[in-house]
Amino acid sequence: MNIASCLRERREEQGLTIDEVVRRLNISARYLNGLEEGRYEVFPKSSYCHQILRTYARFLGFSDAEIANMVRECEIKPKINFLLFPKGDTLTYVIIFFLAVITFLILINL
């Protein structure tokens, strides 16, 4: 049985809804649903996923050994950014890019 199924089953056995867990742990429903659906890409970093997984699993009554195994098995695929410029002040990156191109063209003609 995978991590997502274990978490969901344990929560349902205890008669808890996601909304109740959100209120008690103050963790976003998006992240709890991500854990229970095996969608770890919703987390910005693997360390964030692991910490929320530990907190949630401990809340549901899993042992420390079970939690350690879950964290080891939890795989997060790195996000690949296909943008030419990173998020942020795009205008700054465009200006730097054009200055670099102009400098390169000037150096070629010398």
C-alpha cells in the first residue's frame, strides 16, 4: 500500500474530514490533498513536503518508524522551469539580455 492510501485510510478510520484536519493542524487543504493523492509536486520543496508529512502522520497516530519509512519513500520530482527568464522582474532580465547581445555584437566587429 502506498503512502497516499495509508494516510487517507487512517484519516477515514478516525472519522476525520480534510476540513477538520486543516483546522486542527493549520495545514493547507491543498497540501493535505496532495499527500493523500500522491501529488507531491504541489509542494514548493521536498523538505516542506517531508515536514508536513511527518506532522500529518504523527497526528494520525503512525509510529516514528512508520513515519521515517514514509519520508524515505516520498519522492518529489524536481520542477523544470521552461521560461527563458525566471519569474520576477522580467523587464530587468530583458534589458540585461539585450545589453549582453549588443556587447557581443560590438566585440565581434572589433
